[in-house]
Amino acid sequence: MTHKRTCMFWGWENIIILCLNLFNCFTGFVLIFSLYFWESLAETVLDIKLLPVYIFTAALNFSIILALVYFSIFSITQRTGMLRYIYDLRCNSAKRRKLYALALFLSPCFLFNILVILSGTFKTPMDNLITLLNGAYFSMAFPLILVFAVWKFMAYLSERCEKILKGIFKLTVFVLLPLYSCLVHYFVLELIKDLYYYSIIFEVLICLVVMLSGIPLLIDEKTSKLIDCIMSKILWIIPAWFLGVYWVCFNVQEDWIVFITLYLSVMLGLIFLLSSPIMKLKAKNIELRREVEEMCINQNNGVCINNK
């Protein structure tokens, strides 16, 4: 291994993962706590009977966003220590299960919901099941389970099926990210409208995290070629783009249409700006992953999940 950046425990990747997991646990704990002891928070804007479903949806969405962040970091990181650890987990199911268990029982939301179930707060099996799932989805374990499950599934696909699935995945990411941010926009403004400016800051931060988590997954060689083609006609595209956004902002009455238009405009702008550096990071990342994968396969007697 010729690359010097082998440290696994220090670097921007680990800081992002730690901060997002802490944010996920904190947000989940606040939402779940409000479900059991602070019901008046949502009574004015939400149907209180559907509040567990809202919490469940939020938990699943946060887990998906965290999984996207993990995929993005894996595709651009330059740290061989982190890559070795990831490949070691992909090749060793016993280590993965231990990591899942550790992440699960270090998650305050999961432990809190277990206590709620044991206390007999809910009487029906369905309520207890939703409570358990809420705790699991807001734990640090579920995004990891989702990531490794996707990798394992991809390993058994043919090359053609893999390309089709990746295309569907990119389209889904491109469509779902703004829709998810729009939901955050609605719930944040409704639930903490008394703290309007703080809610705006919170909303902007979430939207930036969502955008930046999806952009590395959307940029590849085909995207880069498309961007080069667009850049050759940029003098015609930019005025039309700004005129279109301007018209939507000042002539469309629906807030969600304006929000999604602005969101997509910012995301496309970031894709144009970040395309070149991300492609360079991905090229170096692929070389490192090949070296690390070979080392991992040799250490595990040739048994490992293929990296496609």
C-alpha cells in the first residue's frame, strides 16, 4: 500500500459521520419524547392519532439520508484505514453483527423505546411494534444495516441488472432528495414556527446536508460528459435558467413548487461546480479500493463480497 493516509479514526469523514449520528439520535429522542410526554406540541398542526406514523416516517427518512451519506463517503474517501475497515466488515458477517449490536445498544432512542415497551405504555402489539421500529430506525445501527444489505444484494446481480438498478437509484435520489427536504420545510415551519429564524437556519442546514449527501452519488462519467456538453452552451442556458427561476418565484403561488424549484436550482448549481473535483476524488478512490479489496480477499481466504 503506497498511500500514506491510512488513519481511520481521524479526518473529515469521521467528523461528518459522528455529527450526523449525534444529530440523528438527538432529533429522534426529541421526536419520540414528544410522542409520549409532549403531545401538545403537535396537537395544533397534526392529527395526534397519526403522530406515531409521522415519527415512523421521519425516522425512516433520516436513516435513508444517513445511508446516502455513508455511500457518498465510501465513494470519495482517500483514507485507506477506513476502506480496510469497511471491506473487513463486508467480508466478515460476525464482525458486522457485533457492530450492529454495539451501535444498537449505544443508541439512546432504541434504549428509551425498549423501556417504554417494558413499562406497558402501549397495550396493542401494533403500537409496540411501531415503537420498536421507531427506536431501531433512529438508532446508529439501521443505516449501517441498510448500507451493507444493499452491497450484499448488488454483489449477486449481473452487470446489466446492476447498471439498470444504479440508474433507477440515481433517479430516485434526484427525485426524493428535494421531496424529503420539502417535507422538512413543512414540518419545521409548522412545529417550531414561534422560533421562525432558528427554524430557517435548521432547515437550510438539513437541506445542505441532504444535497451534499446525494451529489457524489449522482456524479459519474456520464454525468460529467453531460455537464461538459451543457457548459459548452452555458451562455444560453444561464439566462434561461435564471429567468425560469425568477418567473416561478414571483408568479407561482404554491410554496412547495417555489421551494422545490429553488432546491433543484441550487443542487444543479452545486453539481456543476463540484463535478470536476468529485470525479478526481472518485478516480483516486477507485484505485485505493482495488488495492484494499485485494488485500481483504487475501486475508479472508478469497471469500469476500465483490466490489462492483
